[in-house]
Amino acid sequence: MSTLVANISQFITLSSKEKEVIEKAFYPKSLRKGEIWIKEGNICEDVAFIVSGKLRSYYINESGEEVTCFFMQPENFISSFTSFLTNTPTHENIAALEETELKIISKKDLERISELIPQLQIFRRIIAENLFIIMEKRISMLQSQTAYERYENMLKENQDIIMSVPLQYTASFLGISPQHLSRIRKEILK
């Protein structure tokens, strides 16, 4: 069983035939380090399951600076969900932080297999709920924690991200400058 089907099977029970339908509906895509999968201004028509690698979602602010929204690792689903759900152009970019393997499904195919496998609606709801939780935590983090607290929490929860992504991406995610992040890191190492 693939990691994609195994991931979905954690939440819903699938027959062998249903697993096969899901496998066939997704197609593989490889991204090189730095390659953009979803580009700002386009309408997102796909959802991807990350088989391996890491992705970063970001947007360009009014000053022309990249602002990191979140990082996603293997065995997670990713998309520009607002664009995907509303059929409007996305404001974000999603790029590979390293060599990345995806399994992708189009909106049309997702709708088709959701009709064939009604339990997928439950799984889709779980994905939406988890996305909501991620967004709510991020907003709370930015509004209620100091930069030092944000970095400490990221160290506890996502140390592998901190160790594997460029400093400026981590700083952007934390809502601080790379220089401020360097000062915090030095303080923690004391």
C-alpha cells in the first residue's frame, strides 16, 4: 500500500477496489529544489500529497519581500486551498525547498472519486479542519507570542524544519528579520 493510501486509510476504511481507484486518480510529479509548483496569480486546480521532500508556501508583500506562511513535510496534503475552493487566482506561491515527490489530483478527479467513494467526504473534511487548526495556531502565534517564544516553540515542534531551511525563510515565518533571528539563536545558545 502506498503512503498516500495508508495516510487516507488512517481516517476512513477503504476496500481494495477503493484504494485502487484512489491510487489511479493521483499522478506523480517531481519538483527540483526551488521549483515553484503553484504560482501567484494562477487558479489552483490541484491538491498534492507530499511523498518526499519539503514545500514552502509564501507570498510577496507590498515591499517585494517574501513572507513565509508555512512549511509542509512528507505525508501531508497541500494546495492553495482558497484558490482551489473558490476558483479564484491565488495570492501565494508554493515551492520545493528540496527535491520533492508529489502525488497530485485535480479538482475534477477529486470530485469524481468522492462521488464513487462517499467516505472521502469525511477525509476531505478532516483535511479542511486540520488546515483551519494550522492557520488558527499561526495567527495566535503571531499575535500573542514574543519572537523569542515563537522561535522556542518552533524548535520544540519543528526542529527539523529549522535545521533544513534557509535562515531567511524561518525568520519570515516567525515574522522577524534574519538579523533578529540570529540574535535570538545566539541568546539561546548561551
